[in-house]
Amino acid sequence: MMAMMMVLMVAMGASAQTKPYGAFDVGVECTNVPEWIVFSGIESFRSIADMTKARQCSERTGMKWVLKFGFDQLDGTENLAREARTRAMASGLLPYIIAVQFNEEWYGQAQTGKWGPVTFDLIDAIHAYGSEQHRILQSVFGLPIVYVDAFYNNNKAYGLGFYRPLPAHTTTFGMETYVPNGGRWDTHVKPFLDYVLAQNDGVSVALIAQTFKHPKEWNDALSNGPSESDGQKFKAALLHPKVIAAWLFTWRDRINGIKGAQSMPMVVGWFR
């Protein structure tokens, strides 16, 4: 459970009372990234040239990486994993990769009807398929596995809408703590966070901060961004012993209109 945390603690020279901070999408060159961000993500399909840039960033700054695979890579996961590992070795990036991730929000995607009508059988099939990909990635890389979603729950008694079984081989759960427009942390995040933190399953938690704004025309529910109160409650949640890190989503602005933390320094201050 603590393997990923120990790597991050060493990377940032942290004390036992300090939780490390990472950020999604700092870019392989890590331009204008503050020193307190000690890990980020990199896509598994990246070229040797891109991975070399990421390795150079790591040599300069100590940055660590979560290698990300996706459901768009459905065929031959083991071959894709071995090819990605070969590129990581050739570029010198492999020693700086601390964990592997296979997509995110599997069950949230299912609720949109992406894979057909939502049934318990569909959710179980998604769980089985994703769990097998976790097994493959762990066998190839021998690294912790990160899974990202809003919450997890293995108990069907809570109903189909809340049935999101934790994928097998998960080492660290990246929990999104997003509060929609007009919502409150205490009603939209806390009950799910309390439930996840109460699970005695040996899985550590990285809290994903809402340091972004969606364009209103794309996702109106998350277009206002977070509040200072959300940031304060996020920092309080970091103190829980099961929580090993904070992970800001996202750092850079994106071409699809998402505004990231890099251009919202006041928001960064709320969450750090």
C-alpha cells in the first residue's frame, strides 16, 4: 500500500506529516512547473523522443510519472505494455515511473450508455475486463496500479447507480473530489469520501483536487470551478492516514477549453 507514497516522500524530501502534491498534464518538458509538484502523468503511447524529454525533466527536477493506458487501446494490452516499457527503457524514463494507470472513470463512462444499457452484468463485465488489464500491466511493469473515479463500492445492495466495484490489483485509488455548480462538499463529496476511507482493503487513496473550470457549453455542471471552502476541506481530508497524496486536475489549460490551475493561482492557493 505504501510503496508509491515512499517514492514520493523521498522525491520531495517530505516529513511524515506532509503529503506530496502532483498534477495532471504538466507536459513532458515540465515548463514553468513549481518545485512542489513532484509527480504527473504521461501517456503510454508517447514516443521515445517525448519520453526522453520527460526523463530530462526528471533529472532536472526529480519529477516522477504515472504511466497511463486507456480503453482506446483495447487490443493486445500486453504487447502495448511491453512496447511502452521498451520505449521507457530506451529513453531512460523507466526509473522515474512510479505507477501505472489503465484509463479512468470506467463506471461513470458506463452510466452514459457508452457500452449499452447499464446492468449489473455490464458493470461486472467492465470490472472483469479492467481488472485483467491491471493484472497484465502489473506483470509487465511490477509497479503500483492507480485507478481513478469519483468513488468505489463493491456492494450491489446500494443499487445499480452506486455499484462501482474496485478493480482487482488496484494499489492506490485516485478519488475525484469535484463539487458541481450549486453543490456543497459536505453533500457531494464527503459521504463518498468517508465511505472509501472506511474500507479496510489495504488500498491507499490519492485525492484529486478540482483545480479546473470546464467551458460552460461543454460541461455546465463544472463550469464555475471550485470554491475556497472546497480547498480548505480538501486540505483537511489530506490529513487522513489512508490518504497518501494530493493530485491536482489539471495543471495546464487545454485546447478544448478547460482552464487549468496554472492560470488560476488563487485556486492553487486554496488547495495547497
